[in-house]
Amino acid sequence: MNWKRTIASVKPVIQNNSPVYTDFIIRDNKIRTDKQISLIHEWCVYEAFEKLGWLITDYIPRKPALRINDENKHTFVSVILKSLSLTFNDRNKQLFNAMISMLTQKKSEDLGTFFYGTTHFHTVWEKLIDLAYGIPENEKREFFPSAEWRFIFSDTPKTNSLYPDTIMRLYEDSKVVYILDAKYYSFMRNKANVPAASDVSKQVIYGAYAAQNPSIDTVFNAFMMPYDFECDPYNLDTKGKEYAYIGYAMLVNSGRNKPYDKVLGILVDTKWLMEREGRVSKTKLAQFIRYHSIT
């Protein structure tokens, strides 16, 4: 109720020498703001379901009445910011902040295309290599080398394990193991943008541990790195191929000469691997690794 305007505009009824107002002038700003918030929220819900709803459900809510673009989104952001400054409800604060995030990241609707992306593609690359070539997680555990801390103040040791990215085995040749480390490095011919000595050392440790398994005869090691085979910026002769060999890494003066001591550098056609969603021939990669390990 707007008391100032009510007193100025409405004639009261006098009872017991006191004014009594039977009619009031009401502020409608709050009602208008709530309506705007509802409409913005409706737009946000539709936007979320249209872009990411397929991950959860095939339901699509009704189309919003608002059309939000780069020209008018600032107006709607200011409406939410004002409401955010007046609320003390944590749930509402979270909702308003989420709506602001959607509005401020909204691009022009005239683009007509929505893109999915990530700034952490190295984790995608690791999962993609493991999906395409790896054995199940429960089978992989037997290849985790472990270390123990034995404390002077406790009888219970603390165990930590090293986890190789991917273990590849062929069922027709199960006594051979291929330890693959997915490295998201941008290969450059004349620059040392390759896995470090610490990475090489870990691969050798994985190989030595796997070789102790009595059911394993041979262990091979390889780094798997992405490369654009179609563009082929460094002229590696990748046309029609899926893999490219760039060399190998070894620990200097290790005095060892086991197959797993040589860690191959293998480039994988990134687009080819992603398009196949992990459905590739492990045998072809195994043959590729074995050929370059003995040459």
C-alpha cells in the first residue's frame, strides 16, 4: 500500500475522531517486477532445455513470450540485479545468479547455431583414448603399481597407487600388454613440445610392474597425442592414415633394453577418432606399435 498517495487522494471515514481508510492506492512496481522475473525465468528454462535438455529428457517447455538478444539483455539483467539486492533467500539468490549467467553469456539469436565446447579437452582426450583402446576398469587394477608409507607412530601402512591412463590387450594375444598414455600436446616438429622425463619415467615404471605379472610375456609403451591429419601442418605424410610415428623416448643411461623402456610417440587423427566414438580396431594399433618398437 502506498500510504502517501492514499492519504493525499482518498477521503477517509471518520470514526471516533480518527480517520479510517476503506480504500487504498497500491504500488504495482513489485507486481510488475515479479512478472518480468517470471518471464525471464521462462526464457532461461526454455533456453536450458533446448540446448542441454537432451542430456536428461526429450521434454521441451513452451516457447517464452520474451525475445532476448544482445540489444535488450542488459535491461533484463538490471531487473534481476535489483531483485537480487533485495532478497535474503539463499535459494532465490542462487536462482537469480544463474539467470544472470545465462543472460550475460547469451549471444545474438541471429547466429542460428549453438556450439558445445570445453576448456578442458585434455580430460576428454584421456577418456576418448581409454574408451577406444582400454580394458575395463576392474581388469586394469592389476596393473596399478603401488607404494606404501610405513609410519613410526602407526602399525597401519598407507598405500598410494599410480594409475596408467589406458591398458590395451587383445583377447587373441592376451599375453601382450600395451600401456597407453594419452597426452594432450600440440605436436610441433621443431619444438620440444613433448612429454617430459617424469612422464617417460612413469611409463617405464608401469611397464616394469606389468612385466612382473606371470601371465604377461611382453609389454609395450606409447604416448598417444592428437594431430590434424587432414591439415597435416608438418608434412608427416598422414593422408589416408590413422596414426603417425614421430619417434620414441628412453631414460638416458638406464642400462635397460626391455620393450617397455622405449616409449613410442604416436599421433592420432583426432577427428577420425572422435567421429568413430571409440569404435576402432585395436589390432591395427597393436600392429603399428609392434612394428615401430622393433625398427
